[in-house]
Amino acid sequence: MAINFNRAEFVLSAASPEQFLRDGRKQLAFAGRSNVGKSSVINRLLNRKNLARVGSSPGKTTQINYFLIDGSIYLVDLPGYGYAKVSKAERDRWGRLMENYFQESGLIDVGVLIVDVRHKPTADDVAMCDFFRSGSYPMVVVANKTDKLKRSELERNLELIRETLDLDESELLVPFSAEKGDGKEQLLGLLRALCE
Ligand code: GTP
Ligand code: MG
């Protein structure tokens, strides 16, 4: 049966590797720059307002948050990278947490990379994409905040994202607006298919 994304519950915030979930359920890891809208994309997919906490200032998500969907898979909301305005100690803590998460094999079943559709992907985005691509699991790239672009700019920006991340035609790039809901059914369809 298709996974029902409307059945979602928050399970746990992991602040250290001992707390990572390893119960055999599939895990869909949402990664991307701070403030790009990872938590907002998750809320939109789940039809929830603020299950994943959204911030007006970057750096809102500082731990690894797990949401259990329909009792069967986890959406994993990761802290963003590339946010300079936190203390070095805090940045180091996130860095270690993320490193532990990404280095442990078997934790990720689908990599979801969120980028900002308005901008050329950063060097960090490219590194994140290459990391997901080097894994033995599928990856989806989501170009978020399409509501902030004119329709005429969309195609050009998607092309720039494809080029910069070096995506080939078989690699999935989904235009999305967490704000308006555009792309929701397409992304849900892809994630469902990848979880089967
Ligand atoms: P961190 O947890 O800090 O890594 O950020 P995040 O990637 O989880 O971003 P978050 O979901 O907290 O959103 C950051 C800001 O962008 C918030 O003010 C959101 O309301 C806004 N935002 C997210 N998605 C969209 C979108 O599709 N369109 C618009 N216009 N704003 C968005
Ligand atoms: Mg967040």
C-alpha cells in the first residue's frame, strides 16, 4: 500500500551519534544550505504547519530530527550547512554531528538535496550532491522557492542548477515551492516510488 504522508509524527531530535535511529526503517535524509527551506519542504509534504520547526533566522534546525511517516519510513531533517553567523564552537558541533551521520554507512536510503532555485548552487551544495551521488542509494534534488521567481526565469535557473551540480538527464530535479505547494505531488510520487 502507498505510504500515507498525512500520518506523521515527530519521534526524536538526535544531538549525538548514539541517538541516531538504526531500526531498519528506511530513512530519507533532507540536506541543504541553512535557510533553504528543508524544514518547510518537510512540513509541506506532510500537510503540517510547523511539525518541523521553521525559522525566520537561519540555523533553526540544530539537531537531527526524525519524523516517522505512516509507521514505516523516516524523514530526517538535517541541520543546514553554510551558515556563518553562529559561534565557531556551535559550528564545530554541527560539523561533527553531520560528519558522524554522513560517515556511518547504512543510515541513508534516499538522499534529498534541497537547493535554492534562485541561485547558482554553492560549492557546499556541489560537495553535498557529490556525496549523495557516491552513495549506493538514489538521490532527488529539489529546487525550492520557485514562488520567488518569475515564470520566465524558472527554466534558465533549473538549467543552471543542472549544470552546476552536473546532473545528467536520469537524475531527478524537482521544482518546488514549500510556500505555495508547487511540486508537492511530483515529489511525493518520486519518494513513494523510491521507498518501494
Ligand atoms: P535551517 O533549519 O536553518 O537549516 O533552515 P531550513 O533549511 O530548515 O529552512 P526553513 O524551512 O526554516 O525556512 C527558512 C525560511 O525560508 C523561512 O522563513 C521559510 O518561511 C522560508 N521558505 C521556505 N521555503 C520557502 C518557499 O518555498 N518559498 C518562500 N517564499 N519562502 C520559503
Ligand atoms: Mg530546518
